[in-house]
Amino acid sequence: MKILYGITKSEPFGGAQRYVFDLTREAKKAGHDVAVLCGGNGSLVEKLKAENIRVIPILGFGRDTDWFGDFFRLLFIIKTVWREKPQVFHINSAKMGGAGIFSGRLLGVPHIIFTAHGWAFNEPRPFWQRALIKFFSWLTIACAHKTICVSEQTKKQIASWPLIKYRLVVVRNGVEPFNLMPRAEARQALGIHDRKALIMGVNSELHRIKGLDVLIKAWTKVVRNHEAQLIVMSDGEERQNLEKLIETLGLTQSITLKGYVDNARQYLLAFDLFCMPSRSEALPYALLEAGWAGLPVVASSVGGIPEIIDSGANGILVEKENADALFSALVLLYENLDLRIRLGNNLKQTIKKDFSIKKMITETLRVYSS
């Protein structure tokens, strides 16, 4: 098949970008003719070119609205789809979703696939914004031939909407085996020198929806009676607010915001445990990677996370926004090495069995031909 992938942004290299990279690379290995249409020349573009995958950049295309400029970018997308004539146009993210659906329908692309990596209407927003986002999400799904939901919960949230039920299919994200830097080397690379402290890691965009402010508030209680360090990898729009909160709470000695870390997953063995305190998620790659590395995980019971973690069996789930519950779970793991080892090993087996990249690719290619 000739497959054209589309995504709004090539930077940062987050979950949606990793998804497009993995699908494109594996589809090429399977013998398909693939190309990626995306905004910017960020990390995704660099990684795709390293794999000799053709990239078609859309200059200036991004999440922010620029009505005049975006009109000409839409014309460029239409022209690209007309020139490429793909059998499958697989689009990701809201803005590319709208532009891709319009272009694909206009030019009669046989299979237009949209992947929902989460719903923006779950974010803390005014009611009118959430209502508007729901309408345009429904329109995108209704006009696509199929919409891939990356978790059952992602599907469940919209399954009752009119005219779309039979357009929805669940294909969960999957991860491939990846190289892990040895523990001592990883700690040295991240600047961790305290051998006595328990080290907790977070690999998360600094965005309000990720709930890092809740974790920081819980951390004030953790460090009162425990020697511990929190390392946060990645960057984002909330960095200044989080830095102020850390300083206000007197946590500058126990929390480090590392900023963007290239290939962050290779450093996972530097940590004793992993935390994901999100307010909303679909099916996060960072959690799958932490599990594959065998780390014990504490996470919010939101979105598709309970489809990965069976609380008490292979991790611990807590209510979102609940700093006290998060504190209790962290202390429980801090004080119980055997529990950390058991939960980490069990989660690794879950990821290997149910969340492999091979399974994701097989099921996605099946959607293309359905």
C-alpha cells in the first residue's frame, strides 16, 4: 500500500510523534510505500530521515491558529495529497485531523484513518471551549473512515455520540525492546550522586494536565522523613510555574527539572520508582516504557492507565488530584523494597505480553484494509 501519515507538529517528540515514527518505520519494513506530512523540522523529522523515510514538511504549521497562513497551508496539504495519491491517509492530532479529513474527502482517498491520542475536552477549560472541541472532534470522527482509539476508555468516552459507533476501533499503543543504560552510568549521566536517597523519576511534558503540581505538593510530605530525590525529564509551558512552586515549598534541593532529555527512556534504570500523576491520559508511552524497564509505578487512575495497571498486582493507582493518596503510595513503595521489585517485575511481564509494538502494528495494518 501507499500510506501517507500526517501530524501537526514534529516537536516535541511526545507520544503522538513516537506513534507516527513507530508506525511509519514498521510499515516501511513490511514493504509499504510510506511518507510523513508534518509541521516543522523537529525531532520527528530528524529521526525519520535517519531511517531514510521521506518527509514532507509544512512550513509554519503548528498548533496555534493563523487563519491567513493556515489557508495556504491547507492548500499545500490538498496539493500534497493529490500528488501522492495514497491508498491510506493516516492522520494524527486535532489540527492535522481537520485539514487531513477535508483534503482526503475532497480527493477521494480510499482509507482515511484518524488516531485519537486523547481528547482535549478532558483538559481543564471553560465549558464553551470543551463544547466546541467536542463538536469538531465528532465531525472529524464522522468524516474519517475509521478512528483508532488507543484505549478502551478513549473509545468509551465518545461511543454514544451519533453516527460514529461503528467507525471506532481500539488499537492500544505498544513498545519495542530498547537499550537501557546501566544503573550507575545512567545516574552519572543525570547528575545523581546521592547513593542513599531513593530516586523517583518522571518522564512527562510540563503541562498542567500532567498533574506535576499535585506530585510536588505530595513530595513536601515525602521528604520530611525520607531521603529522596525527584528527577523530572522533559520540558513544557508549565516550567516557570513549577519552578516557582518548588521554590515556594522549599524543595529545590530534592527536585530537579532536567528539561528536555534526548532518548530519555534509556536512563530509566537510574530510578527506583516511576510516577505518573496525570489529570488525563489516553495510553501513555512513558508508562509503557517504565514498565518495560521493570520499574514500580504509581499513577493516577485516569484514561487508559487502569488498562495497563492492576492496582496492587503490577503497580499502584491513586485518584487524580489527591496529593495525600499519592504521598501514601510513594511512602509505601519507599519503605518496601520487596514490593517495589514484585510490582516492577509483574508490570514488565504485562507490557511484554499485552503492549508489544508487533501487536500494535499488526492490528493497525488490519484497520487499513478493513
